[in-house]
Amino acid sequence: MEEKDTKDLDREEYEKICYICRRPESKAGTMISIQGNLCMCHDCMQKTFDSVLNNGMDFSQFQNLPYLNMNLNHLMNQNLPKMEIPKKQQIKKKSDKSEEPALDFKDIPAPHRIKEKLDQYVIGQEQAKKAISVAVYNHYKRVLTGEAKKEGEEEDDVQIEKSNILLIGPTGSGKTYLVKTLAGLLEVPLAIADATALTEAGYIGDDIESVVSKLLMAAENDVEKAERGIIFIDEIDKIAKKKNTNTRDVSGESVQQELLKLLEGSRVEVPVGSNQKNALTPMATVNTDNILFICGGAFPDLEDIIKERLRKKTSMGFQAELKDKYQDDPDILRYVTNGDLRMFGMIPEFLGRLPVVVSFCKLTRDVMVEILKRPKNAILKQYQKLLALDEVRLVFEEEALLWIAEEALKRETGARALRAIIEEFMLDIMYEVPKDPGIGTVVITRGYLEKNGGPRIEMRG
């Protein structure tokens, strides 16, 4: 009985999908249930009958002809699991208007509250966190304002336009981590796509609509929930226009052109439960008007473009700026303009749909040390918890943390280098400590990291 009840609830929650044309019930209309819990739309059933009749068979001679609106489940109650459409490709039904909206103004935290929560996980990048907090807060106010107008509440002539975000910063500065943390705090579906896999439609690679398909999967095939989600497109600098090429640029400017309709807001047909469109995959219509798009990239040569532009402004005289003033500026990306991004290879139409530009500065040694210690899920806290399960206390000396931060800066891969360095030196400790149950404390010293000795071991008692 419990299994039957669960199946009945699933049927009420998800839309029926035609087994032939793969259209959901919201598009094809009322479905006809046939043997094996399969469904067919009226169009496909009629085409099936027409094709049989055209071949010379006359169904008028048969008694008990099944009419198009007849449900055959009670006649042939058979269950063929292999014939059913997989659950990951089933589309959830739209909620009734009488139900309460998923989001309310009270549910959206104010920008300073968003930043306070981000501070617990992301160290540094104060200006970036502030800009993203305000942009996300305004975006969801716009979403709720649009929903209020649909429900017939007070309406005015002011329409809030969409503000997508462009994140610019060196690798390992926290762009992806910040977006992941933000989505978790707001409890909205998040899809992370890689721009390097996107190509113009018809070529090898993912279609542009695949980024929306990933968001739909993250929302458990709930279209309404997906339409309030966040899509983060990483490595956006890799789709810049290719310079000095005689071949067709199917992964550069053309991808930017294809992304325009998604960023602006449009209704797109996306495959459900798959990245590839084919005849056997159900399709769902998703409106991207209320989806927040965040694009991020390292833009490796952008610093040189900015410095070259700033140097042109230097002049002679007592108040003239020195040409090497910006040479060693760690926060040079804060001077970025749309002109610099166009010189890099981004088309103006694409930049126009990303009005909020947020720059990330390079991480300093002090910030690296804070990243090691302060966040809720800091790397040191993770290793301390692992050893605590063996009833061993792990301690890092301050000098050791400074050495790790300095070494990470030399590798020029940002905060990602911190874990790589600690993994390298913690390998032997994680291997040897469980051998001796008498070990109580392990102290990591700078000498051990510089390979001038071993860690300091303190026994129990």
C-alpha cells in the first residue's frame, strides 16, 4: 500500500509526458494513459490511428474501439519500469495561484546582513562583497515586484531593469567560492557552468541553453523554482574574440552573441535531465527574465591593457603622475572600464547586459593567513577536526602560517595554493599519527616546513 501511495503522489507532483513526442502535459494538453503507465498526447494518438487507417485497416469492424479520451489504466494495470520516463526527466507541475509565493520581502536579508554572513566564509574582498550583496538584494526585490504585478497588486510606470554581474579577478581570489556561498545563504538553486565548453549551436560542445538546463536540474525540475535561481558562468574570459584568425570563431564571439538572449531575458526551450537535445528528451520552457546571471573570469592580460591606458594620461610637470605609479599596484583591476574589456575581446552588446562590474584584488600575505584560520570551514579547522577524531590536538605556530602564506604567493594560484601546500606537509603526519596512541599534540613549526626538522610531538599525560 505504501509503495502505491508513493507512486500516486509522484504522479500528482510531476507532469505527464508523451512517450512519443516528449511534450509535457502543460504543452500537449490532457494525456491518454495506456498500458505500462505510459502516456500519449491526443496528437500522437490521432497520428497513430491515421497512419494505420491509411494502410488499409478499418477499425470500424472492431468492437470496443478505445476512444481518444478513454483511460486504459483500469483495463491493463501493468507496470513496466523500463518503459517509464526516468524521474530526472520528469517536470514538476506548476503550483496553484492560491499557494503562498516561494519568496517574500521578509525572506530577503538586507545587504549588510548578506555581507555579514559572507564575512564568516570569505576573507578580504570587502568592496566585492558589498557590491554583490547590493546587486543580489536589488535583483530579488525586482523579482518580487514583478510577481506582485502579475497578481494584480498596485502597479506603477516604473519598471526595474535586470542587473547581471561580471566578476573580474585573478585566479584563486574567491570568485567561484563567493557565488557558492551566496547561493547557499539565500537557499536558491545554483548552476555553475564553464564557458570553455560552450560553442555555437551545431558544433561539438554544449549548446548555450545547457546552462539553463543545469539550473533546472539543480531545482529538481521545478520550473518556477529555477526561474528564481542563479547561474554562474565561469571562465567567461575564454570566449573573448580571437585575434588574427582566419577561421570561423565558433567558441568566441559567436558564443557571446548566443548568450545575449539569455542575459537579457527570454523564454528558451531546454532539455530536461540532459544537456543534449534529441527526440527522446522531454523539453521544458524556462523564462530567464528573473534568473540572475553572474559571469566570472581571470582576464589574465587585462592588467597590461589597464596600465597602458593609465600611462597615456601621464604628463610632464610638478603635478604629473609617474609612469611606474601603477606598475606594482595589487588592486589595478579597480580601474577597469568597458573600453579595457572591449580591447580584451568582449563585444559591447555583451558588456551592456552585465552592468555591475566587480573587481577582486590580489590576495596579500596577511589575507592568506586569515584565510587559513578565520573562516567557518577554514583549512586548518578541517585538519584539526580530522586529527581530533584520533584524539590528537593539531597546533600551527604563527611563523609556520606566515611561511605557508609566503609560499602560496610564490605559486601565483591564489588561495588554492594553501591547500596544496598543507596537503604536502600533512601527508606524513596523517600517516604516522594513528600508529602511536600515546601522541596527544602535534605542533607544526616553521622549521618542519622548511625541512630543517620534524614537527614537535607532545605525548599524553
